[in-house]
Amino acid sequence: MVAGSVLLLSLALTIWVDPIWVWLSVFVALNQIQSAFSGWCPMMWILEKLGLKPA
């Protein structure tokens, strides 16, 4: 849910603010690809440190 929300926000910022925001979309996509191969997601680590439990 976090990745999808950041991706949509990034695309909106790219369209309405500045095209440089497309790099945030690229970062999210690369993070999802590395997570698929490694099984480790930095956002899950951050959420766990904040005390949230994965679903």
C-alpha cells in the first residue's frame, strides 16, 4: 500500500509540479524489484521499527 501510494503521488507530482519527480517513481520501482529478489523491503523494516506489525 505504501509503494502504491508513493507511486501515485510521484506521478501526480511529475505531471503537475516538475518532471524531475519521475525519479521517485523509478526509485519505487527499483525497490520493488530488489524486494522481489531478496525478500527484504526497507519500508517493512521501517514500519516494524515504528511498532507496526506486517499483515
